[in-house]
Amino acid sequence: MALWGGRFSQAADQRFKYFNDSLRFDYRLAEQDIVGSIGWSKALVTVSVLSVDEQKRLEIALNELLISVQNDPQQILQSDAEDIHSWVEQRLIEKVGDLGKKLHTGRSRNDQVATDLKLWCKTEVMTLITAITHLQQQLVNTAEKYQDAVMPGYTHLQRAQPVTFAHWCLAYFEMLTRDKSRLHDALVRFDVSPLGSGALAGTAYPIDRDELAKNLGFTRATNNSLDSVSDRDHVMELLSIASISMNHLSRFAEDLIIFNSGEANFVELSDRVTSGSSLMPQKKNPDALELIRGKSGRVIGALTGAMMTFKGLPLAYNKDMQEDKEGLFDALDTWHDCLNMAALVLEDIKINYPRCLEAAKQGYSNATELADYLVAKGVPFREAHHIVGEVVVAAIAKQKALEELTLDEFKLFSSVIKQDVYDILSIESCLNKRSAKGGVSPKQVSAAIVNAKNCIKN
Ligand code: ARG
């Protein structure tokens, strides 16, 4: 039976019921609904709606229910209850009889669902932080292993300057650090309890809402009941954080897909995270990475969907808001899976050292060094840039790398070039020179690895 049968003389059309019910997805809020209900039952004692003994009986029954749903969450799906709140109340009444009917005094499903979802978001944030840290750990491990793996760095997907695979790994480490810090920031805002806001105007019982909030693990209660039941900022905020992070993961995936291509051949992905073609026996496709890249679209879609759903809603609760959950659950599950999959891809990735080095040497990625060399010899940078451009054109015509040009060939472009030019054109010199903070010099990268390890510990 629905929670609201009294006013109705006709049963709901089955098609409407299916359309309206949310149990098939909000069953995931079962634990939060039960914990919130225990908190509410305690508050009801303080306003003499429940006796201490009644509250104890309710709490025992709710705890039994909690254990039961923890062991078997799917049991909930067998019921035809409208939503998780109705389901918990029905089970409670089955267990303790009429006493169970007292629990909803002074409470509405509007403040209830807002509280449940916020509690769920708080727990989920902690799980996501753990998953991000795991991927960060994997990035640091990979960086540590491949500090000496020189490869080309790109701008415009044109070889630009040499970098190392370790430096590349640590770039993604930084992005994930920011994602994590966004989650921590969000937690501060999520720490406010809507319970006791009633349907929209506040509860009619003089409950100490701050005390209730603290019992539920929040820092305090919300300030305005209309806002409390209408606020889904936490949904949009988590979806925003997820979307930004999926952008990072998508770029990570795209980089590795390029590195793994036959053309680049910089890395080899493990058989464990690739799949074959049904037709072409030679193929080993980077499916894990392609799916990470592909799934970013769906997470960003969920954010857009939520924004659209909420943007025109009048205060306070509207049933449109029930649409918040499926997108959120799916997006966060997807993000979580992608974090884990990215970590798995790194677990036994192999770097093709000779090929990476060869590619780093090609493409005139030491041209900037030559310009800097000229600058050191007193040539103004703009002029040096122009001279090196001409040297590169000549080298391309001769099909030579810069360091393969003879001194006489160099001198045609600038008389200041001497034998010592060859030292600065070496890959080692290109790397070593970039020793300012954040640069690719081996010293900086190994310091960055130490910092990254500390950052994970804290
Ligand atoms: N299933 C609903 C939701 O997810 C719960 C709140 C229902 N409130 C109401 N006034 N009908 O939003």
C-alpha cells in the first residue's frame, strides 16, 4: 500500500505506478534511509512523540533491517513499494506493528530524501577519494620505474621537446590531486543536514536540528527549510567534479592510445586490458582506454542532464527532482570504474625505450636548445629563433638531425656556433637544463616523485 492512500478512491494505473516509482534505483539509499530514521526516532523522544522504550524498539528493528539490507541489498527490489522510504517504513511496521507508524511524525519524504542523498554523497566521496589515491599510487609507481624513459613531448601533436614517461605520469598525478581536493572542498559544503525541514516550511515539532544533524555525522543543520528540500547542489557539484576528472582520464586514455598506436609504438599494453578483432588476427585493441575516453561523454551528459532538470524548478520540492538519482549513481559508478581501469592499465604497461628515444631525437625537438645556445652567445632571441628556423629547413633538406650537421654547415647560418654546440644538442642536455621547479630534468622529476609519495600519505 502507498504511504498516501487515504485521499484516493482509485488505485494507481500500473503504467503510472511504474513511471512514478523510484525503488528500482533509490534502493541504493537503504542504509542512509535507515540511519536517518534512527536519528529521527531519537529526535522524536526529545519532543515526547516517542517514549524512550518505543524509540529503543524502533532502533533495534531498524538496526536489524540495516544488517539485513547490508547482507542482501537486492531483496529490496522484490517489493513493489513506491520508493526506499516507503519500503523501510513498510518493513518497520511488519517488524514492530503500529509503533512503526509513529516514526514519520513531523518528517516528510522531502527532507528525508534530501538527507538520505546527502549522506550517500558523503560516503561516496570517501570511496572516490580512495579510488583516486589508488590511481595516483599507480602513476607514481610507473613514474618511478620509467624515470629514464625519454620520449617526445608534444604541442599541437607535433614533436616539441623531449620529456620522460615519468614526467608524463606525474602530469596526470597533479590533475588527480586537484580532483581530490575538489572532493574535499565539496565535503565541507555537504556537511549540513536538511533533516527536520519537513515538507518545505520546517517541522512543527521543536526539535534541536543541530543536535540531530550531529547525531547523523553532519556538522550542523541547514538554515532555511525551503532551500533544504530544494537543494541539489551536491548532485550538480559531484557531477561537475566527476566531469572534470573524467576529462582528465579521457586525455590520459587518448595519450596512451596514441602512444600505443602502430605509428608511435612507444608503449605496449598488457593482454589483460586489450582485446582482439574477430576478423583481423594481428590486432590488439586498446579497448580499456577507448572505453574510458568514451565514458567521459556519459558522465558529462549526466551533469548536463541534472543542470537542465533543476534550472527551471520553482521552490520547493517537485517530482522532477527524483530524476537526480539515476544520473548521479551512473556517473559516479562510471567514474569509479574508470579510475580503477586506468590503474589496471598502468599496472603492467611496457615502455619501448629504443623507439621512444628514437622518436624523441627525431622531429627537431632540440631546436629550442640551439636557439638558447645562440642567445647565450649574445644573439637576441628573436633573431636566434629565425636562424634556427633556417637551420631546421636546411637539415630537413639534407635529411639530417640537427646534431648530424657538420660545424661548417652550422657556420653558414651563424658564425658564433662552435664545437660546443654538440653538447647542448644532446637529449641529456635538453632534459638537464629544464631544472627549474616543475621541469623535466631528472633531478626535478625524482624530487617530484618524492613529493607525490608524501602527498599520497597525507
Ligand atoms: N522518490 C522521491 C524522490 O526521489 C522521494 C520524495 C517524494 N516526495 C514527494 N513529495 N512525493 O524524490
